[in-house]
Amino acid sequence: MTTLPPLLTAESPFQTLSELIRGHAQAQPEALALRDPHTTLSYAALNTRMDQVAAALQRDGVAPGESIALCALSNVDYACVFLGALRAGVVVAPLAPSVTPQILTGMLKDAQARLLFLDAAARALVEPEMEAVPRIALDGSAAGGPLASWLAPAGQAPAPVKVGPEAAFNIIYSSGTTGTPKGIVQPHGMRWMHMRRGLTYGYSPATRSLVSTPLYSNTTLVVVFPTLALGGCVVIMPKFNAAEYLKLAEALRITHTMLVPVQYQRIMDCPDFDRHDLSSFQVKFCTSAPFAASLKADVLQRWPGALIEFYGMTEGGGTCILNAHLHPDKLHTVGQPAEGHDIRLIDEEGRELPPGSTGEVVGHSAAMMTGYHGQPEKTSEAEWYDPSGRRFIRTGDVGRFDDDGFLTLMDRRKDMIISGGFNLYPSDLEAVLREHPQVKEAAVVGVPSREWGETPVAYVVLRDGPPVSAEELLLWYQQRVGKTQRLSALNFLSELPRSAIGKVLKRELRDLHTSAAT
């Protein structure tokens, strides 16, 4: 039976994802909910597993509002722990397993995680000072106690927990290479808006969504949760491979997917792309990084189904949506503000700009973060209030609306680099370089990359003293950062280009890279 829970409509009042999944377990118990290369789980089985996780957390004294952390490759067990924690009112902190041990330690401390669910690869990142946090292994390894033994017995129901829209749902951490990345607290109400929006994009019990970006990424979760809320099946691809993606999409008759631009590029570059039957696709989504107009056009021409680009932030606020299949003349833009989203432009002094101006993008909607976990000053920096007191989230991006209300992004105010869908902040990378005794100054810029969309390149001024080669310094740096923060190149300069007031002119560094590449 594939009947939706009766309250799940565009006008329905707030419901939790846990309640919706329980409803699907009653309405369509045998329908598939989750699938990875090794495991399939029906809605009835998923509901039972969520009860086991929630009951085990309650047994261990993890109270509603407290947090657990997940740090592992994506699979069905990962998803079950995430969803089961929500049933217990517990906040989930999904952490990237590609970070350094120091960064993982910082995030665990910031989240105040009561338990850490991990795999063997993540176990190598756990520093001695975090050994006190109980660990449960998701992969059957010696990384922690076995998940099967930790779970409460099947059939044991957890104590009911009342969860409101203001309660914290998860903490998504921004990227960083030094110190503690900011923890973005997203409430249940924000996730509810994402789930209800799924009705607009045709999610239903017949949906089969293929996700190949990590489950710790908000990019992935904005597809996973609507799929489950509306009774579809989430197909998890633990590690992306373009050729395997195409085989899986064709074999399972995938209807929905979320990909970042670099994945679209790799898929479209597959020599046998046109030999695959992709006619089952209804909607393809993209977000997280600049999406070249030429690539959008190629996808529209050769890949069946709608193509929709989201522009927004994990912090929430304003979202722009480009229905590329409906507006082929607007592929250079990121679309128009979503329904109910108020997006404006402000100048450097925080004053709202009139139509036709170029300025920083700020947005307000019902889907907004509560704030940065434990960092009220950083939260304040990310907020802007209009004269009426309405709260907006600052994006740091500079853009301009055209006469039709489509937003074109001009530049990134803070020089953020988006590489392979991950946000990289040059100041973080520069700080690592400056730790080397022979580095006097360092500047990192993002340059175009066919493989990654953008990639970071460093320019360094050395101190007088013992010589160090660019190759030696690059190796030294790469050993101190996570995989996503690695540099693609490092160059020496006698001095960095600066303005009259001493500001490093990063545009000139980008031009220098372009000149050297031609």
C-alpha cells in the first residue's frame, strides 16, 4: 500500500520526520526505505531500528536536547542511527571523516557529544583526550563496541518524546583547517520546511532518490529527508564514481538525485553516458558550488528530467531556485527567490540597496538556523536586521538581480573557495602555511578547476634563512590538513601584491595564475 499519511500536505501542521516514518511503516510496511550496496531496509524494519536506537540512547542516559556524533562513510546503519536519535529528541552532529584529528577533537568538544558512532577509518582520527567519549562501531571493526550489541532489543519501544519546531535537529559543521569550525544548529522547523517542499518536486512513495554525496553534508540531507518524509526510497552510494553512478541509476530506475557541479561534470564526461537509459529521472538537483552555464546546458540537452539549482546556505535564510529546464536563457543565474523567501542586497555598511544595485546577498525565510553552536558573536556577525526588526542571514556573496528577478552572483565577498562542493576559507589555509618557520607571508586563492569546480592555490613569501623548496613546503602543508583542504599548487613570490592601504590584491594573484597557465 502506498498511501501517504493523511496530514502530509502543503497545508498540514508541523510533524517530525520520526512521526512521518512511523506512519509510512504502518501504511506501507514492506516498501523500501533505505538501500546501500550491502543492505536494504523496509519502512517497517527502519521503524523498528529507529526504536532500537532511541531506546538504547535513553538506556544510556542521553537526554533530549543532548547530542551524539557520527563520523563514518555513509551507509544504511549510519542513516538508522541518525534517524533513531531524532526519535529520542537527541541532536545529531554528523562529522566529516576527512578532517584532521585536531579538527575532529574540536568538533566533538563543541557538540558536547555523549556518544561517537564511527568506523575504522575515523577511529584513526580520535585523539587520546577524546577516548572518554564512548564509541560504537558502525562497520563491525574494533573502532568501538559493536552496533548490534549496543542496540536495544527489537520490539522495545522508547519512551515517547515531544519535539517541537524550535528544538535542535542537527548541528552541521562548516569547513575549516584550524581551530573549531562553526556548528550550524538547524531546528526541526527548518527541516520540516525542507520536507514539505518535497511535495513541489514530485516526491512520493514511488520516488527513488540516489545520493552520492556524504550524509554529513547538508547538500545530501535536503534530498534524504523529503524522500523519507513522503515515503520514497533513499539509495545511498557510499563513494561516488561516475561510471558506477550511471549503472546504478539505470538499473534501479532512479527518479531524483542531488549532485554537486563537479559530479555533473564527471558524469557528463563519461564516454558511454549516452548509452545509458536515464529516462526514469524526474528531477535532478544541484547546489553547493558554482554551476557553469555551459555544463547546465549540456545536462539539459542530454539527460532527461528537470534540472533545478538551489542557491543558499546551510545556515538557511534566503534560497534562490533556478528551474533550468524552464528558463534556458537564465543559465548564467542562480534563479529567483523561492516562494516565501525574502532576499535583499546590502552595502558594506549594512544599508539596503535599491533595485539594480550590486551588493551582499542577505535572506530571510522560515528555514533558518538557530545560530552557531556556542558562538553567539559569530551568530551575530552572520545576521542582518531590516528596520522592522526582521532577521536575515548574510551570505557573504555579492550579487545583482536582473529585471526579471533572477540573481546573478558577481563575486564572493569573503573570497571563500568552493572545491568539490566543500567550502574552504583561504584564511584558514593561510594560517597553516604561516606555521612553517620559513614562511613570512601567504595568500590562498581559488582558481577554476575542471575536476573540482575550484581549487586552492597558494602564493608564499619566504623569510631569509635556510632554503626550502616549493615541493617540500607543499608536502609539509598537505600532511597537516584534511583531504578537502589540500592545495593544488604552491608558488613563491618576492612580495604579495597589495593596495595602497596594504590589502592583499587576490584578484591579481588569480590573474597571475591564469597568465602562467596560458
